[in-house]
Amino acid sequence: MEYFAKRIIPCLDVDNGRVVKGVNFVGLRDAGDPVEVAKRYNIEGADEITFLDIGATHEGRATIVDVVKEVAKEVFIPLTVGGGIRELNDIYKLLNVGCDKVSINSAAIKRPDFINEGAKRFGSQCIVVAIDAKKVSEDRWHIFTHGGRNDTGIDALEWAKESYERGAGELLITSMDADGTKAGFDNELNSRIAELVNIPIIASGGAGTMEHMKEAFTKGNADAALAASIFHFREIDIMDLKHYLRNENIPVRI
């Protein structure tokens, strides 16, 4: 059996050109300049960085390509960008300024063929489908869009499987119930999705402690764990986290 290193991914939620962080997608507070924050994570040992322009879809505008370009100049680890990506040309522009992968959400739900087209044109490895899921009843999660404002009524497990079958190279699964709460990931949701797909899944929403990160891998079967505020506000140091995970027999790159 082959063991792949688990990845630690800081997430930069960017709004009006600043990194912000809220709880359950609301109540945002400032966490700094995206270029400076990304630079810091590059030095501190992050495996990747995810950059989400959280206002773009809701405000109906394109992703801030110029900020992405500045961030890409400063980081030498994979960079995933999401928010406001609606057509192949948007993907092209972002890859062209130095991002490695794009995260698509609302546009894929509106037009699922967008996943197939993106994977065919740029390769599955570039296409991350972001799934913002909220538990609606025992054993059932729905997909929400527009920063958690709209319930699509779509079953999250079915959509994860369809996204995989359409050519997504990775799934970014955010539990909207856990987001920003620091109470731990929704490991049940993540492990259920991991059983249905044969691509990496990134656990997102709820990281508060090093143990939560460990549980994302051991209980949630995630391939990567993403967090924002615990890194932004220096509650957890990335290298300290990696040493902890290694001591817990989780394979990580140090």
C-alpha cells in the first residue's frame, strides 16, 4: 500500500482585496494583506495555499486576477484560486497569471458540463470542485451556494459523485455548520464522500485544534485539511502541527 503525504492548506478568504475570516460565512474580520499573508505561509511550511474571492459570485463579478498575480509571484507552492469563475476563459486567465488549480462551485452547479469542459481543456488536475454543504436532516446534506445564502436542494453526496465522474481532480468540502466554529470538521460527511470518489478530498470548515486536523485524516479520510483563522491569527504554527501529526503517525512533508 502506498502512503501519500497528507497536506496542510491555509485558506485565504479575500473580500475587497483583504484577507477576512468569519463564523458560518458571516461576521467577517480583517486578517491582513493577501500577498503578505501568502508569503508568510510559503515560508512557514504550508503544502499549498487556497485563495477564495468570497464576494465575487455574490457580487456577480470576476475574480481579482491582479491580486492573484501578485500572490503567485510570492509563493512557490501550489496555489488554488476560487470565486467568480464562470467560464473557461476565467480559468485560462488565472492559470496564466500563475495559479495551479481553480476551485469552481456555483458555476458548476448551474451548468455541470462546465466541470467536463474544464477538465478536458486544462486537465482534471486543475479542476477542484468546491462543495459547501449543510446538514438538513439526519444522514442528509444539501449544497448551498453564494457564500451559503442559497439552498440548492441538491444532495451533497450525489453531487460529489457526479463531480468526480465529470472529471474533477479534487473536491474541497466545506461544512457550513462547522465553518469558523473551531469545533472540528464534519468527519462523517467527509468520510461518506471519500467512499464514493477516487480523487483527493480536502476537509474544510471547523478546524480549531491540532487534534481536529488529525481527525480529518483518521476519521474523515481526507487527503488534505484546510483551515483559516487558526493559521491567520497564529493560534497554531504549521510546522508545530506537522511535527504533531508525524508523531501521531500521519504522513506529512516536513
